[in-house]
Amino acid sequence: MAELSIAEIAQHVGGELAGEPHRVIRGAAPLDGAGPGDLSFLSGGRYLPQLASTGAGAVLVPRSLNVDPPENVTLVRVDDPYVALARILPLLYPTAPEPPGIHPTAIIGEGAEIGAEVRIEAYAVLGAGVRLGDGVRIGAHAVLGDGCAVGAGSIIHPHATLFAGTRVGQRCTIHSGARLGSDGFRFVFFDGGHQKVPHAGVCVIGDDVEVGANTTIDRGSIGDTTIGSGTKIDNLVQIGHNVQIGRHVLLVAQVGISGSTVVGDGAVLGGQVGTNPHVSIGAGARVGGRSGVTTDIAPGLTVSGNPARPHRESMRAQASVFGLPKVVERLKALEAAVFGRGGAGAREGGQSAD
């Protein structure tokens, strides 16, 4: 763990100081658990009560928030505390360098090409013709099938699997348990049963992509499944065959994308979103958590609900549903007032008696 003065922190993030600049910071912690040697952050007014009682030595706060520093706390005013924190954390918690080398238990297939400064850990398996760029790290028990390619600076964590032909770009991170390039779910019924459709495509990952733990990305059936550069995929995401994901897309945990779906650049899909096959989600669209996408979503549109529709419309529909119990009670009261204590039943009985 490193040490930084608050003045150094402010300089690194372009912040303005309010308080003591020379105190030493050795770590980071939330407002309610920080001590004098910790840096914390405040993202908005909701946590102002915690700021008043925090024990942190320094707190990153947005410039837009007009707040005075509590006693013994230095404020570092920045444009975005999250961005500032992301820049400071690697300085406070530098990653220990791992020496390159190939563990004696690793299995390297025929014709593999391995770049400079590569690290291959215990019991990793590389198939024939695998290509690794400079500085790649392959974790213990990871498996790379025949013909896989991993670009320079990428990390394949322990127990991840790249099926044959999968291509991963530069500076990517593939977390443990991820499965890239497995067969998609495609069958046709003939000869009395469900027959598997062979998959001839592969899985292609761009540069600077992160794939979360236990996420699965199918290979293409005809054509490839592609993930654009800069896209970040959370844990437990399922991406079907022939899906095309654009650049800088965010897919939150447990998203399920059916086959041949297209997701445009910069789109965001919240947790547990599911899509029908063959739909298109436009560039910059936002899909709220647990939404079901059954039709195309226009670029830049924010949608939610099941089926997903424009967010305001979805909220109005939801509010109407939540209001139904009150509507029912009002109807009962009206019936009682009009037809007497027995309500509609008494009215019907009275009519039949006539």
C-alpha cells in the first residue's frame, strides 16, 4: 500500500482543497468506516449526514455541492468523485508485478506462438496454434482451445475457457469461470427429435473489453458473435449466438441476450434484462433492470418494463396498476351508496324479484 499527501491527491485529480493539505493518506474507505488515514468520497447530498460524522482524513466531493469541511476533514472538490476515485485507487493500491514465465505443469499445444513477457500459470492448457501477444497472463487451469488468439496485455483469469477459434483483443480482462465461444442453443426438429445445428462461426472480442465471472458468450452459428471494443460485461451474463454488441456497451449482471440480437454503441442494459431473438437495440439506448425487450428499441431511447416501452409510459402504467386497489375500494363504496348495503348483489336480487 502506498502513501499520498492530500495535496498530491488533489494535484493528481485536478481538485481544489478545503482544509489541511499535508496529511498523509494510506487507503480508502466509505464515509461511515473511514479513519484519519483514509480517503473517502461523497457523490451527492444523500450522504451529507455521514460527511458530518466521518472520521476520514480527506473526502472527494463534487464541486457543485456547497458544503463546508467538517472538523479534521479536508475536502477535495472535483468534477466527479467517482472518476477521481478511479484515478487515485491504483496509486494507493498498486498491483504487485507478476514475473513472466511458463509453469512446468502448463500444457502448450503444437505450433503455439507466445509473445514476450507472457505469464502462463499452473495447469493451464493451450491448444494447437494458440497465439498470445506480449504481456499476456493466462491464469491457473485456464483452457484455450485450438486456434485461439489473445492480444497483448490481456488477462485470462483462472478457470476461464476459450473454445476453439475464439479471438480476444488487446488489454482485455476475462474473469474466472467465463466461457467464450461455446455452442449456441440452436436445434431443429426432424427424424423424430431435436437435432443440433452445427456452429461454424467463432466468438470475437474487441480491445479493452472486460467479461465478468461465469459469463457465457456463444460462438456464431453462421457468422461470428462479436463484442465491440470498450464494452464491459458483468458477471452471469448470457450472450447468444450471432449477437452483435457494439463499442462501449454496458451489460449488468444476469442480462440475457438472445441469438442474432444487435446492440448499438454505448447502450446500457440494466440487471436481468432479457431480449427476444433478432431485435435491435439502438446506439445509446438505456434499458431498465428486469425489462423484457420484445421489439426494436430506437437509438437514445430509455425504456423499462415488460414488455419494454418508453420509461415514462412504463411508469404511468405501473402507477395505474398500483392504484387499482384504491379504485376497487371506491367502486365498492359507490355501489354501497347507490344500491344499498348489499351492493350490486342486492341490486341484481331486487331486479329478479320484480
